[in-house]
Amino acid sequence: MTLTDLDIERLFQELLKFQEQDSSYNLSQFKSLITAHQYRRLYETFEKYISQGSQVLDWGCGNGHFSYFMSKFGYKAFGFSFNDFPFRQILNGYKFNQASLKEPTALPYPDCKFDAVVSVGVLEHVRETGGTEVGSLREILRILKLNGVFVCYHLPNQFSLIEFIASLLSNKYHHKYRYTRQSIETLCQQSGFELLEIQQYGFLPRNMWGSLPTKLGNSPVIASIWNFFDEVLRYPFAGFCQNYLFVARKTSVPSQFCEPTSCTGVPSPAWDSTSG
């Protein structure tokens, strides 16, 4: 099944409705349609690299909105985070594991389990909980099957104009750790990933629309106009866009990892009986 514009719009409307009906779900990214559209690029990139039916870990799944996308569109979604979340009750058949601050990098999964792992605004926070980017990426590499992919979204750009303005305002959140194209390439090289694709995106702010009148933030016309200018402006001002997206692939199996045969999708008897 190919993801269509209509599919994405329907998904946005469902998540907007969930947030409107029960604020305890904390779907803050879905307080407005314009804010929700920040994930369109993620959905399209995800579908490009990962086929339906794949086992995918939503690493640092947060409030669970991306796990909802995966569950709805035919992926076998798994979640991992430091905190459980109320929205999990909506996710039928969802398998969730809670992280421990005592082992901030460790993932409770066997070698070569997943076809893909996705990070949506997570990798930049690992140092804040006692880990490192390279340590986390190597652990993600371990649990990926051979040729499995890692999709990293919303990785903050070191030279983001939005981040710079936010850093000047005492009441605005900004990221402590930010990245460049070169630092992303270095992280992939040091952790053993092959970098497949890298993009910069998000020149115009979006989260502010959740605080504006609903009729404005949820207007399909305004959303289309905002999307158009955001896409156009990201080319001449790529260096100042808010975020990076990159996709990387596991191309080999380090000797300390699983046997190569188990990484091609054939379960290894050593862990098959306990895999989640």
C-alpha cells in the first residue's frame, strides 16, 4: 500500500481529534494542523526505505504518535522509552519496554531483531541521560538485522535560525546539543553505519501554531501555504533550517554481534524463544 496525501491528512485529523478529546495523551505536536505537518517528510521517507510488515523499534517513543502511524499503516511497531505514556492504550498489539536510567544506552532486545529503528527527536538528548551518541548508535546497530536501516528525524542543526532565536529568549526551549552534516557523517562512521541520505528541513517555525486560534492553526488553506513556503525557503536557506534528517544502514555484522545467518531474517535459536 502506497501512502497517499489523503492517508496522511486522515492520520493528522485522527491525532488532532485524540488530543482535543483527551489532553492527557499529551500529543502536543498535534494541537494544530500546521504543527502536525512537520511529520509529513518523516512518513514519506520512512515508507521509501521500510516495507510494510517490517519490525520497527520506535526508540524513545515519547507520547507514541509515531508508533500510532506505524501501527495504522501495517508495520509491527515496538516502543522503548524512559516513561510509559497514556496514549499506549490506543495502540493494539503494541509491545513496549521501559528504559532504565541505570543503563541509559542498553536496549533490552536480542542481536539482529529489527528491520528498522527510528529516532524522532531523541538522539540529541542521549548525553542528557548519561549516554553518548556513538554508544547509542552502536547499540542500535546491534539490534538491527543485516541491511536494516536507522531513520533519524528532527536532529537539530547547529546553525538553525529558530534555535538561535530561541536561545536568546528566556522562556523558549532550545537544544543543548546540535549538529552539522560533518558531525552526522562522523557519528555514522564511528558507529559502523553506512549513511544513505541526509536532508535539512524546517526553515519556518511550526510549534507556535498550537498556541494560536484553532481556526488559523487548523486551516487546510493556511497549512498548504505554510508548507509551500517552508519547502521553497529550505533550499536557499538550507544552512539555517531547524533540523536534519538522515537515514543509515547496517551493512555488515561485527564479530561481537550475532551470527550473520540470524541477521538476514532467520531467527537464531539463541534468542528466538525470548524475543518480544
